[in-house]
Amino acid sequence: MKQYDITGMSCAACSARVEKTVSALPGVKTCSVNLLTNSMSVDGSISDDEVIAAVERAGYGACPKGGGKNLAAGDDDALKDRQTPALKRRLVSSLGFLIVLMYFSMGHMWGLPLPKSVEHNPVVLGLIQLLLTGMVMVINQNFFVSGFKGLIHRAPNMDTLVALGAAAAFIYSTAALFYMSHLQSLGQMEAAHALVHEFYFESAAMILALITVGKMLEAHSKGKTTDALKSLMKLAPKTATVLRNGQEVDVPIEQVRKGDLFVVRPGEHIPVDGIVTEGEAAVDESALTGESIPVDKAPGDQVSAATVNQSGFLRCEATRVGQDTTLSQIIQMVSDAAATKAPIAKIADKVSGVFVPAVIAIAVVTIAVWLLLGQTIGFALARGISVLVISCPCALGLATPVSIMVGNGKAAKNGILFKTAASLEETGKIETVVLDKTGTITKGEPAVTDTIPAAGIQEEDLLSIAYALEQNSEHPLAKAVLSKAQAQGLRAHAVEQFRILPGNGLTAKLDGKPLLGGSLNYIASQVSVSEEMERKAISLAEHGKTPLLFACDGQLCGIIAVADVIRQDSPEAIRRLQDMGIRVVMLTGDNPRTANAIGKQAGVDEVIAGVLPDGKESTIRKLQSQGRVAMVGDGINDAPALTRADIGIAIGAGADVAVDAADIVLMKSQLRDVPAAIRLSRAALRTIHQNLFWAFFYNTIGIPLAAGVFIPIFDWQLNPMFGAAAMSLSSFCVVSNALRLNLFDLYDPKRDRKIHHQTHKQEEKLMKKTMHIQGMMCPHCEGRVKSTLEAVEQVESAVVSHENGTAVVTLKADISNDVLKEVVEKQGYPVTSID
């Protein structure tokens, strides 16, 4: 996808015109124009020259974004607000002339004395007003250049409305001045004095000044929406201390190359991504992840640019520099998301495309109607001008993008990265969250949970025997035992004749005594296991743990239970999701007994076990028939499921933020960021709805009021100057409302609302049957029966257990037991009964 900077856009009508023009080009798949950032994203096989030429034909300017470069850390000047200072200078100059103009045009109403030569000569008074108004119009010539340029290209915009309104007031007043001069030359002084009330010079100048005030406030507020992005860009240090020929040299960050060695002392920012080669330190990563607790770093650990070394000396090797660093990727992801368009913005886009021509038509009709009703040209023109200047397409165009930009920035500061505006909008509508068990609900690393020594054996002796036996094993469960023993400071004894017994366990000799380690069945076949120890082993297994039994010299030493323990914040995060009205499903390839034990601890609504990696995608597809589904996984093994889900969420991405399969990337390995992302999405969507309501409501009420519809009923008459003031404030209100998202607390559940979906009603229609099956001996048998049953059209899903000899079948339509029995028995597995 290519990005371009667009110049000359002033409102939603402009962005709609550019988007329509570029979208019509052959080879363009999608085109999205963002009024907030004055940028355009184009996806397709088309050259830059063709795109730029099309934009210029539409009356605007274009160039590849940033000269063809992406935003990167340290490029904070790229988002510098240059518009507000320029508008401020224009406003100050305009006000200088406007104050003098108001003195001459309305000073007598406030009791201010006018020079005698002016007071008694209306033509001189008119000429002074004409000159002062002309100066204000010259200062604000951009409105006229842009407005009439849009009119010539048959693409009128907001500037066209302002230019037409101010020009109409100025031309009418000038015509009145010439007629006054004619009357005065004829000696008709009384008639000439009467025409002073037909001057609208101050209205023309005031309209331009007030619109400039609004533009300045809007530009300032728009600048605030990118504060989060600017703060990220400023995080990267400008220099790095690298080792060159054994000497430490300070060089600009741009000169650091991949493979360079650099050093970081306490209190310094880490300049680029790298791997620690020497030293230990506590590193504050809050700038990237939002996590305030420092992370300990040692040789072999990764470090990221913009994080802060709080203590200790580090020597690192640069692995990613420039635009490849984690920080630069985050900045680019937030920028790319801002350049995309949320689906809800399409409503405003459709209206914006016809809004300005419709307003011009309403203004012309308004003038004509009032003239037909017998009103003066001045009165009718004032109503028409009011219609032109009160209408605000900008509020419509900014309603969505400002909320998306602020929401994205807020999320990025907390380690949550939305890839597109659509993902930010759709996340809040999720009905089911599917959580991968390993590495998402659990830590993904087995750990010792229980040590149960046999009678007469000390816990330390049990661990010491297990340590000696497991030290030569590469099995993940062995690593858990080693970590436990090392944490307690035990020393590993050397063993002899070490052997791995596939499917059973381990054996070796220590000081001539045989050591055994393995499953309950294997150890029970070798040594005597008491009924009490057997019950404890079975109980541990029922709770999702793996009991490892150890024996020495023909005597049972005890049990060490190992499990992939759930993360500390998992139950709380799942409860928060459920409080939001979201159904939580755990998906795992584990056997049902282990899966159900973990699911019970975590508090999920449903457990789907025995799903092989290639079956996760089809499971997601089935769940989607019940509503919108979000899949939370590691972004690697779960890529097909993340892609299939309505929203794919990659958790624990850390430095690897560019997970292609995910719509949302969570940099931290914390499940609580999932409800936080949904909470923020709902808040952003609420703000967008508020902004759109205000934009539509403002124009729905403002245009009839300006046209004088309420004059016969309530005698409400709107001066064009007040119309311009209202227009100025409308966009400012929309942007200011979006900025409130900066104050939103992502992790505060107080305002969570439970949204009731249709999912549960559909669940009630699903029927379940339990099949009792013989002959299943292993997970392969489970997979065969599962795939056979799920191939049946009426079957929603099947949870199969070879240990229990059952298959729990969830049906989406009624089916006879005979059919289910027949398909399973064809695979060679007898079905004894169906409940």
C-alpha cells in the first residue's frame, strides 16, 4: 500500500472528491483519503505519476508521503503542526483591520464618535469599509483561491461556501456603494444616507475572521490528536555510543549499522534494537509496552530502542536499526491505521459528496423564495449568505478520523496496536472471544506445582533424585524439574547408564542404585505404589497436572506434579470479558481432562479440546455462525485461525510487532489487554456516534434557521456573522470531543456494560449427544473420530476423548442416532450407546 500527502483539501467534500477520482483509476483496488492527516492510501498496481496526475486534475496537489519514506523514530518534525502558527498570523492580521472596520461600520451604535468628514459623507464611509474589507479578503485569499478552484473543477468544498458568502456580501455592498455615490452626485443625500444600512462589508470581513478562528482552533486540536505519535517519535535518542576499533565513539543514530556493538550506561536510552552480549541491567520498557515494572536483562536477551537502562552496564549487538526497530514499526503501524478508513465513515463520505452542491442550491432557493415573498434584496441575500456560512461539511469529515487517531494513539501508549481503523471499530462489537490455551491463558512453560514425598522421604531428597535423573533429559517437563531444583540451590549428582524409555519414562544408576522416573502406570509396574499415593497421582491428573513418579533402589520416593500454570491475570481478564457480555471459549489440542481442569481454573464459558493446529481454523468458522469472533493467540502457530476470525489478536508479540495474521497486536503477554482493547474500541465508537450525531444535528437545525424558516413562527433571524461563528465552533467541538479519549482509562471496568447478543439464543437451539465408543487407543484415534463426526452436515462440533471412550457431539440440526453410529463404526470403532 502506497501513501501520499495531499495538499489543498479543506473539508470532507475535498477528501470525497480526491477519493472518488483516484478510485476510478484502472489498477486501483482501494483508495482511502484521510482529511485529518491530509494523507491518502492507495492499494493497487499503479504508478505514482498516474496517481499524482489524477489528484491534480481534481484540483489538488499530491506527492509520495515523506518523500517516499515511512515515519520512523526520531522523525518528530514530520508531524510538526505548521498550520496553526500560519493561521494564527492570518487571524492577528485580520483582526487588526476588522477592529478598525467595526469602528467605522458599527461605532455609532456603541456611541463612539466618528470623524466629521466621514460621519457626514456616507460615500467616504463606504469607501473606508470597502478598503478595510478588501485587506481582510486579501489576507484570507486562501478561501477564495481554494473555493473558486473547487467550483471551476466542479468539486465545490467548504471554502467555496465561505468564498461565495463573503464575495456575495462584498459585491452587494460594493454595488450599494456605487449606487449611493450616484445618488449623492444627484444631490439626493437622504436617499444616499439610507443606503448605509445596505452595507454588509463588516459581515464579509467578520465571516472570514470567524472562519479563520475556527480553522485555527480546529488545526490546534487536530495537532493534539497526533500527540501520542509525536511522543513515541521523541523517545528515540539522537546518538548512540558504539564500539569502533575497541574505542567508544558517540555517533548519530543514523550511522548505527546492523552488527555494531553499542554500550548503554544507567539512565541512558537504548538507541536501537539489539541482543545483550555482556552485562546485566533492569530495563524500563514502559515507553513501548505501558508496563511500569522494569525487566531484567542478561546476555542473550533482546533489548528495544527507546527503552531505558535503569541500572547496570550493557554491551549489545545491534540487530535492527532505522525503520526496522520495534519503535519505528509501532510508529508506522499507528500511522498506517490512521490512514485507513473505518466502515462507519462511509455514511459521512456519502453525505459529504453531495453536501456542498446541496447547500449552494438551498442558498439560491432561499434568496429566490424571500424575494418572491416581497422582501428586499439585502434581506434575501443575508438569508442566503447565512445558509452558506453556517453549513459545515468539516464536522462530518472529521467525526470519524479524529476519534480513530486519538484512540490509536491512546492504545499504542499502552502496548495495544490496532492495524486498521476498521479493527478499532469492529473490536467493540465482538460477541465471542476464543483463547488459545498454551501461551495465552497459561504461561506456555511447564512449572512444578506440587512435590509430594513418600513416607520417610524428605522433599529435598525427592527433588535431588529427580534432579539427578532429569538433568540429561531434553523433555519440557524435565526442564521444569531442573528449574525447581536449581531455584532451591540443589547440586546435580552424576548418573550412569541413563536411558529414555519412550512412552514410559527414564532410568539411570546413581552410586550403583537404580533410579526410575515416569508415569503412574510405568512406576507402578516396577515398584510398589500405595493406594494413597495412587489416589493423589490420579487427583493431580484430574486437575490438569502431569504427575511424575520417582523411585530409588526399588522404593517409591514420591510425586512431582508439573503443569503449564495459568497466568496470574487470566481469571480476572476472563471475568471482565464475561462482564461485558462476551462469551469466552478456550481452544486447545490437549485431552479433555486437562483442558477442562484449566478451563475451570480460568473460568471460561466453554472448552473445546482435542483440536489439532490445522483444525483451529475450521472451529473458528463454526463459531462465527453464532456471531462475531475474536481469536487470541501467539500469531505464529495460530496464524490460520487469527486470519479466519473477525478480529485476530496476537498476544505477547514483544519486539515482533509486525504479525501479519493479526488485526491487533498486544506487545505484553497480559490477557487483561484483551478486555482493555474491547473497552477502548467501544469508547471510540461511542465518540464517533456522538460526533456524527452532532454533525448531522448541527446542519439539520442550522441550515433551516439560517434560511429563515423559523422567522414566521418564532421571529428567529440569524445574522450571517453568527452563522460564521457557529460554523467555526462546530468542527472545534467535534475534535475536542474526540480528544476526551485521551482521558479514558482502558483498564477501568466501572463503565463496562453487558451487551446481550443473539449468540446465546442460537446456543439454546444446539443439541448435544454423548456417544460411548470402544477401540480408541490414542490421540490419533480421537482425531479420526472427531474429523469423521464433524464431516456430517448436521454436526456443529465434536469433543472426543480416548481416555473416557466418549464423543460429545454438538448438533445444529436434528439427526438420528443410527446415522451417527454408522459413520463412526465405518471407521472401525464400535458404538455401544448414545445418550
